[in-house]
Amino acid sequence: MNLRRWLAGGALALVMALGALVGSASFRAEEVSILMPSSFTDASADLVKAFNREHRGRIHLKLIRGPLNTESISDLAISSLLLGDAPFDALLMDVTWLPKYAAAGWLEPLDPWFDPGDEEQLVQGARLGNNYDGHLYRWPLVADVGLLYWRTDLMDQPPTTPDALVNIAGQLVQSQAVANGFVWQGRQYEGLSCDFLEVLQGFGGDWMDTTTNTMELDTPAATAAAGWLNDLIRKGVSPYAVTNYAEAESLQAFKAGDAALMRNWPYAWAELQKDDSKVKGNVGIGLMVAQPGERPGATLGSWGLSLMRQSEHQKAAVEAIRYLTSESAQRARFLNNGYTPIQADLFNDPEMLKASPVLPDLLVALNHAVVRPPTPLYAQLSDVVQRELNGLFTDAESADEAMATSQQRSQTLLRAAGATP
Amino acid sequence: MTMLLAAPALLLIAVVFGWPMLRYAWLSFHADSVLTGLEPVANGGANWLRLVADQRFWLDAGQTARFALISVGLELLLAMAIALLLHQRWRGRGAVRALTLLPWALPTTMMALGWRWIFNTPYGPIEVLVRSLGLNSLDLLSTPSITWLVTVFADVWKTTPFITLILLAGLQSIPEDLYSAFRLEGGTPLQGLRRVTLPLLLPYILLSLLFRLAQAFGVFDLVQVLTGGGPAGSTESIALYAYLNGMRFLDFGYSATVMLAGFLLLTALILAGTLLLRSCGLLRPLDR
Amino acid sequence: MTLQLRAINKRFGKRQVLNQLCLDVANGECVALLGASGCGKSTALRLIAGLDHPDQGSIRINGAEMVDVPAERRRVGMVFQSYALFPHLNVWENLELGLRMRGGTAGARDERIRSVLEVLQLSGQARQRPSQLSGGQRQRVALARALLRDPLVYLLDEPMSNLDAQLREDLRPQLRRLMIGGEQPVVYVTHDQQEAMALADRIAVMREGCIEQIGTPRELYLQPASTYVAQFIGRPQMNLLRAKDGVITGIRPDDLRLDSAGSPCTILSREWFGANQMLLVRCDRGDLRLVCPGETEIEAEPRVSWPSASEHHFDAVSGRRLPSD
């Protein structure tokens, strides 16, 4: 009575029959395919060519060009995985998908193929978000953390505390030096959760304790963090429009010279250095602010490659994963496409530093990486927080209320899912 | 014999509609999520109990009904006016008729993307216009009390042509002689609209109403692209909630429950509407 | 003279539908507008009713100019070819609608509807929808509605062309009893010459927006003003011989007779109707239709002749009747 199994069975039989046909015909190279968002397939075209040249007759690597949007590619991957026999051997995964996919049983542990020595080479931020339930399920391709962009022509130093940020940005707006103070991601979507996590960390709070499945959203720190974000809008430090901003809109505003500070990911740097940018050469990179004595946080983004449990070419697929994440691949991807490397020593590499002066700042941020709660239920929990926070900004709720509701709804969810007794 | 002839159609309905329905019904009494390793495990009525207590579902149901009733109502009024206009003879009518249909021919996602850009703050054309007039920013897509109206607007823009088309077909099915006879009986053209056009158009009105209500109640792509259900969940529809539960949260048991509950609510809504119309005697022209 | 049309012009786009049309219909008189489709007869009716507006000309009812009076205030009773009954109303409601709009007490309304239903033998169908009625019943409802209008003029637009021959014959006496020959002038549009001859006091044969000839059925039959009229009036059609010296000779089929001294012919076809029969024969003057009594024995090669007094003469170019000498 299980549709997936039926379909999987049918597909498997078909594949086996075809395999027998093909196998009898000739020695064929093992076909390995990996599904990635289009931006990554495009950036990897040369690497794939090189890989296939080196492995001629043995492995043939093919990248499946998926949609650019994170949610769209997740939908595509999940749809094909639900049908039982996904047409790819490996998948480029966002950090938040991992617990969900691992719990669903779709991923094959990578522990047999990677040893602790491999992991030691990684920069701190790249070591996070790859494990679930004691197993390694993902090998990072690019590192990615949230950053605070600041205008070097408007301030000497980026603010490091919440109060300083409000003061500096507020004054700049008041003196009409710039239209908006601080732009970030306030839209009801995953980006808001990322922004919130950084601020939460800076206020000394925590989202949840995943070892005991306890939510910590109604703590004074969490409420203060939410209240501070809300005040940014109320006090005019951030425009009301941030309540509908995603990354693209924030970048658009900052690039047009309409903002003094921006929270965004590393990719924005290259965009801001283009010729159509009004702030070219006037941008610095720093960390999200934190209360005195608290450690600032940088939400871990990052994409990595996972091996599918149902892959019939696991060994070959791992070979491809290793190749695509190798030092030379990282170097090429950084120099050609601006993707942040994962290997620690590359951050001190003269050739790399020549290409980008902000590499050391990225390293600092990566060392402050924080992960979103690594639970299979993360999507639900994040959805609750997005909804409540966006409600706080747009509906004139109080931060106390919003966070109390977040706490209560999250707990209800955990209970309904059977995650807590 | 009749049954035999209808059998292929019934079979098709059973396969494309009945079977998924039964499957949803079955699934709604199971836990089937990442936590069960995506294997269905019977959990009694836990999903339904959760649904009854799920404020978000009821909020979404209310929002969905509000969206459906108001958009379809506006569409009907607007479509009626346009259809009456297009039914008159005037120069260039053919070209205008074709143009009127354009919004309907556009894929919803493309249309929604377009509106999302047009309404965006601060770079959308509307916002630029408003500020050039020295007015305050409208924040159309980030104000819970307004954004749902934007979704209504987009839906009205897109599907009014569809109703117009149905009503126009209805208008053309009314013989000219009836209007002549009515005038000779002493009625003015305006009275004719109420006493001849409307009653004879009623079957077409009800048809489009039924069709559009069902469609609007299942609104998904428009909301998903235009607002993503925000701000603060104020535009989230039942279909979007079901989708989130299934594709994002991988909780198929609850997703099926939400979907089925939405379907039951829609059925109830239409049933209530039918009874109301019947009690007003409005359904008589259909009882021939 | 209670209905007067004077120099009416009407054009639809490039087509001149009515061209200087004039018509007088007296009180109680029934004039049939007869002609092929497209000759303008229905347009004339719609203009009288006020459903269309003439480009030029005058329409008077009882002496009052009507051209600028809207249809709803003209007081004409019209019966449509399609009957134009409201499908969403039952028979009673169909009849009541106009009375209601025109005012009056409910009691008086009910009384009038009841009596008209009685007269038209529709009392049993009062609560039925038009779709539940037979063709004849619908037709009678349409008549009833026109009667209840209390009109100054009756306009009948091919009222019986959707009925079978039997029903038409049954309905003619009813029409005559209820509408024709009363106070009001009646304009009756038809393309059926037999119906026109049976019902009308005068027939106006129309062609290309003009009246080709108007007169009593007898005048039209005996003195057709043109070959067009000659062929429209009288069945079987008048025989028109090939033109000779610019003159077309016409002979009615009833005026032909079998005559051993006549011209020789061959029989092309024969239709036997009981009381009479029609032969189509070929002789040196052309093909001729001939009507003779049903029991007449027909030889294989008959000879036919006709009295020259029964000949009609027409101009071969204009088709106009030539004065008999």
C-alpha cells in the first residue's frame, strides 16, 4: 500500500533491465549525476570537463542544472526523492536541509570516505552543519556566513554593539547623509530567521537546545533581540520597507547608496564592486553587532554535497565530490566566481588575497559561525519564528507577545510531531 | 446502457479525483513525516485533533474564504459590466475583446512576479509615483491589513476576463427578440437588464461563481509568488499551508489532513451558498 | 387612415433596406407585406414598432407622429416569428409582466389574463414554462400577450412560419376572430402568398425596399403589375413564355387547357392532387405548368392552348405590365 515503494520497485526493475542491456553491450563509464542550483552548475562547468578528462572511460560526471532559488531546488529534490528513485547520485544541499533529509533516510553517511584529517583542514565555519546523529552526511563546497556590510565613506569603524549601530545609523539618517540607516531581511521567509539568529546570538540568547528539544525563544535575551529589531524599524534606523526585504532588495538599496549598513551574505561583496555600484570601493565587511561581553554571531549558510542512499555509484560519486571540493577547485571557484573557500590555509594564500582584500574579514566571520537548530523539524520552527517576527514588525505587536507565542507554538509543534514527551 | 457509456468518464473521475481523495483520507489518520522515517504509522485521529486546535489553520481558512468571496464577488461585478459593454456593437470591439482576454492568458506565476515588482517598496513604479507626489510610502506588500487586498486585486485582474467570457457567451445566447418584446411591453432598456438579462444570465453567473469559488478557494501560486503568505501570515491560504506541511516540513499526514479539511470547508461553503440561493428562489431557472 | 408611412428610408451600412417606402393602413384593415427574404418587410415592421429608427420619413399612428416616440411608449402589439416568450417565466407571468409594468390593479390584471387565457384555450397551461408548451400553444401565448397590450396597431411578423401546415389552417380563423377586422390596423409580414391571400384585405408585394404593387388579392392575381408580382401571387406559378419582340407573355396554369387543336407537347412530369392535377409539359414556346381536373385522362402527347384574353403582357426589359389593348 506504499506508493513510493511501488514506484521505486517499478523504477528499479526498469533500471536493472536497462542496466543488463547496457552492460552486455560494452564497458561503459560509470555515470554520476549531481543536482545543483544553476548558479553552481554554471560555475562548475570547467571543473566537470577537467574531471571527465581525467576519468575518461571510468567515470562520467554530469551536473543537473536545477532552479536558482533555494526553495525551488528543495522542492525539486524532495519531489524526486519522494518518488523513490531519484535520478541523481549526489545533491548540493543547503545547511538547513541536512537533518530533515538525513531523518528521512535519503542520505548515505560519508564517514567511510572522509577522515578527521580531512576535517581538520576546514575553516571553523565549514566544519559546522555537516553532521546529524553522529554521522557525517555532507561535505562542504562553499562557506557562507552572514556579514555586516558598512560604508567606509560614512563611518570610520563599523558598529560592534546594538546601541552603537542605532546611534551611528540613526545619526546618519537624521543628518540626511544617507536615506536609510540599516537594511536587512525582514520579509516573512528564511532570511529573517538567519538575521534573527545573529542578533539573538549577539544578545546572548539561543534558539533551542537540540539535545533536550527545549525551546528558548521566550528568554529575556530572545525577547530583547526581537525588540531591538523591531525598534530599528520603529525608530527609523531601518526603513519600514525592510519588512518585505529579502537579500536582493537589501542589496539593491545598499548598492544604490541608499543605506549605511547592510546585513547580507558574502556574495554581495562582488556585486558591490561592480561598475554599476554606487558604493564601489566604499564598502567594508564586519560582524553583526553584539552586546558588550557577548560573542557576535554569523549565521551559517553554506552549501555542501551529500551522497544519496539509493545511488548505485556511491564510490564514483564520492570521487566526484572530492574533486569538486578539492583545493584547486576551491581556488578556481573563488577566483572565477567569488565563492568563499572552505579550506583554512586558502585564507592566507597570497594569490587569493590579491584577488580579494576581504578574505581575512570572511575568515573572522567564519570563525563566529552559528548554526540554525539542527533538527528535522527546523523548517516548521523557522516558519513559526518568521511569522511571529514579521507580525511583530508589521502588526504592532509587542516583542514579549511575539516571542511568547513563538515559544508556545514551537513547543506545540514539537509535541504534535512527537519530538517531546 | 447509459451507465456503460458513462463508465469511461466515471472511471477517469475515480482515478484522477477519487483515488487521491481516498489516499488523503487514509493518510490523514496516519503520522507520516521525517520523524517516522516517512513511513505511515496509524495515529488515530491525532492529525484531526491537531487541526481542530490549530489556530493557524482556522486563520488561514478565514483568510482563504475572505480572499475567495471578495475576489469572486468583485470579479463578477466587473465582468458583468465589461461583458455588457462588449456585447454592445461599437467600432473596435473585436480588438478590445481580444485584449481583455490577455491577463487570463498570462501564466499566474509570471503575473504575480510582475505585480510583486510593481508593488515593491521602494523601487516599484507605484511607490515611485506615490513618493513623487510627496505622499508617504504605501508599503503595499508589507502591511497585513492591506496586502491581502493586493492579492485580491491581482486575482481580480487575472480572472475577470474568464468570467467576462462566460457572461458574454451567456449574453449572446439571449435572443434579440426578447429585448424587443420586452420594450414593446412597455419596459425601458434599464428594466430589461433586471427583468430579462439578469434572470436569463443567472445560469451562467452561477456556473462561473461555482467554478471561480472552487478555484479561488484553492489559491496557491498567486500567493506563493506574490507574498509567500506574508506579511505575518496574513495572506497564507489553506493550499499554501498544506504545501508547506508537505513539501517543506515533510509532514505528509498533517498536510493531507489540511488539504482534506480545506476541501470539506469548500464543499460546505458551496452547499450553504446553494441552499441560500434556493431559499431565495434564485435557482429556479436551472430546474427546467 | 390610422397608420401612415411616408417616404421611409433606412440603410444598414451600405445596404439601402427601405427606399422611399409609403404605406397606408386603415382602421380594421389587414395589409400583408409579402416578399422574398431581404426585401425589407421585417425592417418596415421594426420601424413601425419603434425597435429601429428610420433615417428619413414619417410614421403616424392615428395622425400622431411616432418617429421619436420610444418603442416602450408606442402601444403596438407585436407577434414575433420566434414568439419571443420569456423562458424564465411561466405563461401567466409572461402575460403579467407587461401589465405590471404598465400599472393597474392586481385584480384587474388577473381578470384580464384569465379571460384571455380562456379565449385562447390556454387556461390549463397558465403555470407552465414556454419550454413545456407545444408550438401552437406558444403561438397562442404570443397572441395573448399582443392582445393584452391594448395596442393601436397590430404587427405580425411571420407569426405562423414555425408551425406545420395543419396548425396554420387551424390558427387562421382564430387570428381573424381576435385581431383582424377589429378596430386596429394590422400589418402582417409573410413570405407565404397563400397566407397573405387568405388573411389580408390588401397585399403589398415588396422588392428591394419598395412596394412593387399594393392591392386586394384579387387585383394582384388578375392584374399583376410586374413579372415579379405575377410569380409571387398564385400557385402554381404563372407561366412566363420566352420574350418575343420585347414582350413577355404570361399565362396562369389554370388558363391553359388540353385542346386537340392546340400546340403539341411532351409531358415532363405529372403531380396528381386528387381534385386537380398539375402537368409540366414542353412545347415550342417553352416549358409550361398546366392545371386541370383530377379525373382528366392525359394522352401521351397532349396538345394545349389558351384563350388570348387570359394572356398577361409584360415588358421584357423592365418586367412591367403592358397595358392591354
